[in-house]
Amino acid sequence: MTYLAKPKLHHPTLGCNAMGFTRRDYEGKISTLCAGCGHDSISAAIIQACWELDIEPHRVAKLSGIGCSSKTPDYFLGQSHGFNTVHGRMPSVLTGASLANRGLLYLGVSGDGDSASIGIGQFVHAIRRGVDMVYIVENNGVYGLTKGQFSATADQGSMSKKGVANTDSALDMVAMALQLGASYVGRGFSGDKAQLVPLIKGAIRHRGAAFLDVISPCVAFNNHAGSTRSYDYVREHNEAVNRLDVILPRARIEADYAEGRMIEVEQHDGSVLRLRKLDAGYDPRDRLAAMNLIAQRHAQGEIATGLLYVDPEAGDLHGHLNTVDAALNKLGVAELSPGADTLAKINAALR
Ligand SMILES: Cc1ncc(C[n+]2csc(CCOP(=O)(O)OP(=O)(O)O)c2C)c(N)n1
Ligand code: SF4
Ligand SMILES: [Mg+2]
């Protein structure tokens, strides 16, 4: 069996949101990911964000590619629309769905392998076109589903589980998204739900291409000595993560750090990721400042997290193409066949 349905029962005192839904109504099937996988924490953050925002589940369309990360839409928003596409093809399918019906919230869930390798072209064009979506990359630096090969986001010099060093330069999807014109760009950590839930909520509420890169440790293939995202490294270097001491190995990695503080997360691949929240005075409306910050932190071997850039006035693909408000399947004969006179005028205008 590839999935297990969750029992519907819940405690009678469980609170409802404004739509009358409990948090349980936003859950999906029981996850089959490894216990402690960062991706499950992201699913929990998505559930929390949607519940808190009173989103009606049937107004959401979840789309994903292939990978452990791309499996996760099965584990949240069980009453929403969902489509598990081909490897790396989520962005184009999402773009088509969005153009066909702009009335839904489009949630694209992908992995660093799915989006930064086979799907890199799709990622690039969906972002630069300003597709109105929340695009989440669950970034663990490896191809988890196919047993932990380095992905294109793995740091140079990092070590694989088998002790092989990664010789390629890392691709930074946040830097790319900023350069490509994404109008909401953030980076989070699956172990920092307090930071991640608001990041997702802001992205849901944003119009235009919202991109979130979420560092999400793979406990099966990125948790060895020499990794910069391993459970042990985080436990040794972050006080908040030490709270996980009581949890069995392969438990969810958690961090709770104050603004401006830096944490180091050890990955399987041997590189050290340093996560730093943005300073309180940082202005996320300045795209160039955001690009500089990313470059500076990268040069220092650190990773900036938080809301890095937002353009609250951004347009989106529907605006650029002047599409109709109605879903295409709601258009009648009158709208679709305007008649011979109108057609003649169009043809005349093109001569
Ligand atoms: C066309 C195609 N090529 C290759 C694969 C094999 N494959 C499945 S998942 C995957 C990578 C998944 O990595 P990522 O997107 O990072 O997801 P993760 O499992 O790490 O969450 C690959 C290469 C495939 N399924 N289809
Ligand atoms: S292999 Fe890695 S990414 Fe996949 S479910 Fe297990 S911990 Fe998560
Ligand atoms: Mg991955």
C-alpha cells in the first residue's frame, strides 16, 4: 500500500476557523516519508497556514513533480484538487491550469532535483512569466527518492553519504528567482515552523510569482558525519535544536532562533549551511539589496532566511495577457464564438 487514509475522528473541542473547518480538515493521507524527513514539517506548515488563513480546501490546486517532496501533496489538503505531474514538469502544468481557471489558489510543490535539474527550464519560465502561484522547493541538496545523489543545489566540497566530494558549484534558486523577476521570494527551514508558517501565509496572499526555497534535511541520505544538514550537527550547534534530544534519531530537525542569530546545519554532503534571519531593519522591497544579501551571505558560507523580497504591487501572467475573469470551462457559445461580423473585424485589423 502506498498510502494510508487518516481516521476522520478528532477531539470535539478542536477549534474551527472562520470557514468552520478544524485543522484536521486540512490534513491529507498519512505520510509514507521517512520519520523525521523535513518535508513532513513543510506539509504541517502548509496545513497550519491554510487553516489560519481560512482557505476553503476546494479552492486550492496542488501540483507537483516527482520526488519525495513531490509526493507530499498527498499528505496535506486532502479535499483539494491535486495533480502529480511528470518529473520537472510541474511549472508548465500549473501554468496551464492557472490560465484555464484563475479562481483557484495554485500551490506548486517541488524538490531541488525536480526544479533545479530536469525542471530548471520550466522553473525559469514560470517565474519570469509571473504565474500567480506559490512555488515551494523542498531543498535537501539530494535526490532523496532515488537514494541520495547530489542535486544541483548541493554545496561544492560537500560529502556524500558514501564519502565522495561534490565538485560542482551549487545553484541558488533564491538568487535565480530574484534575477528572474519573482515578486515574493523567501527562504525558510523546515525545522523553524515559527518562521515558515508566516512565509507561506504571505506567499498565499501574494499575487504573482511567489517562490519559497525551504531547506528541508533528508534524514536518510543527508544525515552523516561531514554533512552540513545532519541531525547531529544541528543538535551540537544550535540550542533550540537541542530540544530534539528527547526525540529518536531521524526525528524532525527543529530550530527556534531569534532574529539576526545564525545557526549552522550540517548536511549529508559535508557542507555547512548557516541560517540567519534577516535584520529587523532590512527592507524586503529592494530587489537589488536582496540580491546583494544573498551573494554576501553565500560568500561567507551562510544562508539568509526570511522574507527576502516582496513587490506588493507586482502584476501577474493574467494581467500581462489580459485574460478573462471566468474559468474557460464556464465560457458559453456567445463568448467563444462572437460571430462572423466580429471575426471579419479581427481579420481586417490584422491585414
Ligand atoms: C524523467 C525522469 N527522470 C528521472 C527520474 C528519477 N527520479 C525520480 S525522483 C528524482 C529526483 C528527486 O529529487 P528531488 O526533486 O530533490 O526530490 P526529493 O526526493 O529529494 O524530495 C529522480 C531523478 C524520473 N522519475 N523521471
Ligand atoms: S529519502 Fe530523504 S527526502 Fe525522501 S522521505 Fe526519506 S528523508 Fe525524506
Ligand atoms: Mg531533493
